[in-house]
Amino acid sequence: MPDNKIKAILFDFGETLLSFGKVNTLRLFRQGARLTYDFLQSCNQPAGNFECYCWRNLISLRLHHLISNITGNDFDSLVLLKKLAEKKGIKLDEQQWLHLVWLWYEPLSKFGKAEPEIRETLSMLKESGIKLGIVSNTFVNGYCLDEHLKQLGIFDLFDIRLYSYQFDFRKPSPLIFIKAADRLGEKLKNIAYVGDRIDKDIKPALKLQMTAVLKKAYTNSGKNPPRGTWKIDRLSELPGLVEKINTQTEN
């Protein structure tokens, strides 16, 4: 009998591992612009007029986001924002650049909530021998996402973290799932993928013969997942689900 036990779990980031909900992106962007603008001024950098600074960055980010949706390749927000800033004569050291990109993300981070028992859930999985990882489509620099995970006290529980801007492909491309499996050292059939999007998470996972788990979120409300999909309302259900699937596999 083939070994199809779940030995690893990969998570999407937004609306799966963390729940952000529907947010006013323009308002959050302006908050980030104000934080970064004030920081640049405190460093005696030529930030210029605030409104010009805000709109220059917003237009550039939206343009690159549009291009990434057409090409299927995400961009690194830190590289883009640094390029825009340096054109205006802004010069910072490495730690200041990282702090700057975090300030852009900080307003959004306040909306990213984890389940109260998230560490207990992930620890239970780790203690049972399950490897954990993250595979997420994003242009947000990994420094910000990793810092967010550290603030929530769960960063250390992940064996790998793959963010799409680091590659020339993103979900639903099978390549990013294959890359994650290689880094985990596990076969795709032994990996469960937990996500909130049917098109970018569930369908490609099923096509690769992974165990696909749909996490309830506003992004999939009223939608019917493909046959073979497992569904959960909360991540705390995962240890029990893994035990159930692995027991069925044994039998």
C-alpha cells in the first residue's frame, strides 16, 4: 500500500494563517505613507512634499501590481520603494531600509489576527512530527511578514517560508508547490496545503495530488470547492483532521 500519510503542512498567509478581513487599502496606505514620511524626515532625508511622496509611491505600487497580475510574477516591494526613494536622493543604511518597509506594512499588520490558540495548534502538529511551512503570493517583503509572525510568537514553528516575489512564478503555478516540497524534503502526496482560495490554493493542490484543505474565509464564502477538498472553519481543527486522514490511510 502506498504511503500517503500527511507528513507536512503548507499554509497560505492572508485569510488562512492570519485573518485580515476586508480592509480600506487606500486608508492603510496613507497611514503607512505618513509613518514612513515622518521617519525619513527624522533621518534628515529629502522626502519632499507629503502628498507628492504618497501618490508617487501609490501609483508605482499599483502599476507594478497590475503588471504582476498580467505576467504572473510578483515584485519585491522593498526593492521598488528603495528605487523610488533613491531617485529622490534618499540614502539609508540596511537596517533603516528594513525599518522603512516595516513602517509601510505596520498599519496592515494591526488587522492581521491569528486564532488565540494558534501556537498551541502549530506546536501540537510539530510535536506529532509534522513539518510546517508557508507558501504565499505576495509582493510584501519577507522581512515584514517574518516580523509579523515573530510578534505573534509563531515564527519559530515554520521550517520553510516561500514568498512568491522571491521566484519567477506564483500560485497557482505548480512550480512553487514543487519548490516547497523539495525544501521540506517530502513528496507532494505527503503534504497538505491549507488555503482560502479555491482557484489559487485548492485546485492546484488537488492537481498535484496534495491534500487540499479549504479554510473558511470571506474569500470563499458561498463557493463550492472541488471534490476531494477537506474543509475547516478554524486552524485548531487541523490536528484532528490530520489524525483522521492518516488513520484512514493506514486502513
